[in-house]
Amino acid sequence: MPRSVNSVAKRARRKKVLKQAKGYFGRRKNVWTVAKNAVDKAMLYSYRDRRAKKRNFRSLWITRINAGARQHGMSYSQFMGSLKNSGIELNRKVLADLAMNHPEAFAAIVKQVK
């Protein structure tokens, strides 16, 4: 019985990886073994950084809210604590946007919280 090799699937698998490696520099874009390692690493980084992005943005929002609150004589923790006590349910993303782009609206929130 002749040897059976599924070359079609093998070639498709390699083409898929090489297509993902498009735009890479040097041998990373056209040599199978190098491209496979580069693509695997890139996929790991993208998975990790989709989670890290959320942490980074939360930290940025906190920094912006803190800067806005300090302009009105409050620290971030005081502001967030009194915001919670006053029953205003605005998330950090919205508060950071108000502090950056609409300072008068942010000032009104701080006044209501004090």
C-alpha cells in the first residue's frame, strides 16, 4: 500500500502562518520555521496585551481624574469616596473624559459632591 501524506493540509497550514507573518522583516516573513516562531510569539503578545490594555487605560483614567480633582482641592480618593456616598454613578472612563474635555461639567460634579 502506498504511503499517504496529507500535503494539501500541510501546505494550507503553512500558507496560513506565512500570511500572518506578512509585513515582518527579513526571514521572519518567508522562512517557515522562523515565521512560525515569530507568529506564535506575536499571538502570545497580542493575547497578553489585550488584557494589559484594560489595566493601562484604567490607570490613565485615574491619573486624569486625580489631576482634575486636585484643581478643585480634593484628592482622587476623597473625590471617589464622596462620589460614591452622594450616589452619583459615573464610571472612571466618563469622569476622565469630563475632566479632560469638559472641565466646567467636571467642576459641577465636584461642587455637587463637596
